Amino acid sequence: MKRNKWLILMALTLVLSMFLAACGGSKDEEKPATDGDDKDKDAATEEKKHAKDEDGEPDAEQVLYLAESAAIPSVDSSIVEDQVGFNVLNNINEGLYRLNQDNIAEPAMAAEEAKVSEDGLTYTFKLRDAMWADETPVTANDFVYAWQRAIDPATGSPYGPMMMSGVVKNATAISEEKMEVSELGVKAVDEKTFEVTLERPVPYFLSLMSFGTFYPLKEEFVASKADAFATNSDNLLSNGPFVLTKWDGTGDSWTYVKNEHYWDAENVKLNEIHVNVVKDSATAIKLYQDGKLDRAGVSGDLAMQYRDDEEAVIQPETSVFYFKFNQERDGKETPLANENIRKAIAKAFEKEDMVDVVLANGSLAANYLVPTDFAFDEDEKDFRELSGNHLEYNVEEAQEHWKKGLEELGVESLDLEILGGDTELSKKMDEYFKSQLEGNLEGLTISLKEVPFSVRLDLDGNQDYDIQVSGWGPDFQDPISFMDLFVTDGTNNLMSYSNPEYDKLIEDSKGDLALKPKERYEAFAKAEKILLDEDAAIAPIYQRGLIYLHKPYFKGLVNHPFGADYSYKWAYISGK
């Protein structure tokens, strides 16, 4: 995701205070990270923790009690940029497609799979007979209006230009105020036929259709509410599984109520979901133990304590964290512009111990950028099998690179700073990095700069740092969601990295290779090797995992690897 993705992982960052960038909005602050190869773990035990028993039928009062990490900033689909907002949108509204229980995008407001032109540029969607909660029909014009509103510069949408520019025809020019909004490549052919014209073939386009920015909006309703639209639950209109109630626009609680007018209401089992904002993991655990919550996130130092609890569930994620090496600061080249110095640092810290002992929550040690169990080729093979591992921990190699780097710089020692957060867990992690790097690289002195999250955003935006721990979570299911971050002068680059060969491979993936899946994935694998093995532009650390305490009677929750975190559509209570 683009730079606003910081907000997607923001709540977690407030806990870990160690990432800067991630897709879509603030990820749940109760989300921790997990360990590497699991070499010291019983695989059978871990597999059991990763899967919940979902058998049984709804047999109790279908009312759920949950916690969120932060209040809702907005539920306007054109404006939302945080994860709490996207979670709410995903459960009260619905786009052309929805991620199903297997996390595959399938037709939702669309009645059937889209018809795609031979050149891959035109998508035609036939809409099903679906209604808004006010019992009026969802029409093709609702999508035209919503998409035009999201790309209109006057709206100030963070994700409209991000998701549509270079994808939907004329979106870039419209976002730059060079064309009229009416010229966006969308059209209501008739009331139930929506047509989209693209700038170029986009292999992951249908995956985008489940993302909140692309949800429909009823123009008449939005206009009638004017500035009050989406400011509280009375000024919202749903077309999804639930309706939002008891949200005053600022408060720390809200309720989802089953939408009886939803087209698939017969498959929605829960009648109500009561949500309260609980920012502290210890408080959430206490509420869970007292029977006041049906699910509670476990983070920080509590992860080790609860990871073996019989009701603990380890939830793998697709967010990846890494060191960013800033090559230019205050207009001057930094020591990190030296390739050998970057490679030395990238290989000089033990990732397995960090995820096992410091995080202790199921995160995976990462020797890659594109996460595991996320992107798959035509044969359903994980991209990680194609690309392999990069920049693995190796002290001897690290020391060789360090020696060469110091010689090339003409110095015998270096003082570098790691920019981090001011929470206890962040400090603990940064101390671990300092100990590892100083212990393995003679002549290196690491200072730790621990600041609030808002300060870190400013420092990153101004490239006023040496090293920082950054992170990214995808908005859609394709390697480009990660690979596009590091093109020359990219919005999220912010470390003065540039490699023309890397840029060319990424550009080819969007152009000549867009409709050649095998060659496209090979290009991504080659680009990842350049970024990591050849240039060490970043140093991967871990792929995040989370621990939750989850009541055994709470079944059917679907966790998503991109976009919104959860769908409650198929959830139910059984055996309570």
C-alpha cells in the first residue's frame, strides 16, 4: 500500500512502535508478531493452534462481545484509511466481490464472474438483485458515483488515487486535475450492468474489487446527508451483512445488527455484535477471563505467558517488517549508501531468537519481502517457493562485508542510530538489535532514538534517520503490493534507494508481462533478489503473527490476509 498504509498498522505500531508504512489504516494494536522456522516447536501442537474447530450448529443466543483497538475515525468508504474503519466497512457494506471463507475474491454484489475483454482492458459486471438497508435496489450508478467520488480531488480520498491511478482509465489525470471526474473509465450500461475500462491489463484487478474504496454509494442518500454523511450510525446506509448502530461518531463503542435486507441474510447467523474499544491487552484479557469478551488480543510481554493457553489461537498474518536503510540524510550521503555496510547489518542479527524470545507470539523469521502463504502462481505454488530465502543470518559473511565496507569508507568505526518507538516492547526489541549488531560487528556503535509514533512519521517523511524498523501489510493479493514500494522515487521509498534494473522489472510486470503470469512471477523473483541479495536495500526481520484468546463456542470467524482483518458474515455461536 502506499504511504497511508502506515495508518493500517498504526495501532500495532503504537504497541510495537517499530514500523512505518502499511496498507490501509491502523492494524489492531493487540496484534503481535511470531517466530521463525519453529525448529524447537511441536508442529502438531502449532497446527492445532492455527485452526479452530468449526463444526456444530448455532445453538445459543447469537450475540457476540468483541474489542477493537481504537475508535472509528470514519466509515465513509471514500475517506477511510485506517484498519478499524475498513473492518467496519467490510461487515456493513459489500462491493462487487467479497473475500470468501477461503480468502478468494468471489462475486458479491456482482451476480456472476466478470466478463473480461480479450485485451484485459474491459471488465463487465452484471449486478445481482440486492437492496440497500432502506429497501431500495443497488444499481450500477451506485458504483459509478462511488468510484468517481473517490477519485475526485475535491473529496480528498487517500485510497481513491492510490488504488485507481494507473489502473482505471483516466484516474491518474483526474487525480491530478487534468481531466474531469466524468471521464473516469466507469459506466452504467444499464441499471444492472457496470463496465470498467482499465489503463492497462491488471492481473489482480478482481482482488481489488473486495476493497472498501470500491464499495457502492447511493448518491441520493449521500447528497441528502451532506456534511453529516457517515458521521454517525444514523447517517449511514448499508448493503452488507450487518447494519451499524449505537455509534455516535466519537464514542468508544458500537453495535452491529443483522441486516435483514442483505441478499444473503440467510447465511448470516449472528444477530448482534457489541464492540468496545479496549486499548490495553491486559485489560482485554481480564475482560475475556471475566466472560465479558469472546475474543481478546494478546501482545507484548503477555504473549509468552498466554501462548500455550488452551484457548490461545495463533493467527498468521501477511505483514512483513524490515530495517529501512536511509542512504541520504540532510542532503548528504550516509554510510548506509555503502552496499557492504548494509549487507553486514542485514546478516548480523539472529532473527529466530528475536521472534521466539522477544516477540514470542508466533511470528516467522523473514528472509524475504513478499510474505509466505500469500501469493500463488498458476499452479497454486507459493511465491516463496519460487523466490527462496535472502539475507539470512550469517555472522562470518556479515563481518567480511563489514570489514570491506569500513575500508571503502576509509574509517575504522561507525556510529549509527536506530529510530524506534517509546513503548516498552519497542525498547526491548531495539535493545536486542543493539546487542546483536554491536556484538557481531566490531567498531559499530548503535544509539537508540525512541520517540512517539507521530514524531516517527515526521522523521521518516523527512528522511531524518539512519535505520528504522518499518512494515507493510498488503491491500490486495499480488506481489506488486510489496515490490512497488521500492521503485526509484516511490512514495514509500523514503530512503533514496534506486536501481534501474529493479525499476524495469517492476514496470515490465505492469506492462509487457501483465498477461504472462509465469514470466511475471519470474520477474518479481528476480526483482526481490536484486532488492535483497544484491543491494540489501532493506533487511527483512519477521512476518507478523498474532495471538488471541478465543472462546471455543465462537466459530466461523474468517481472518483475511489482506484488506480488512475479519468477516463476521459466517460467524456463529455454538456449544456455549
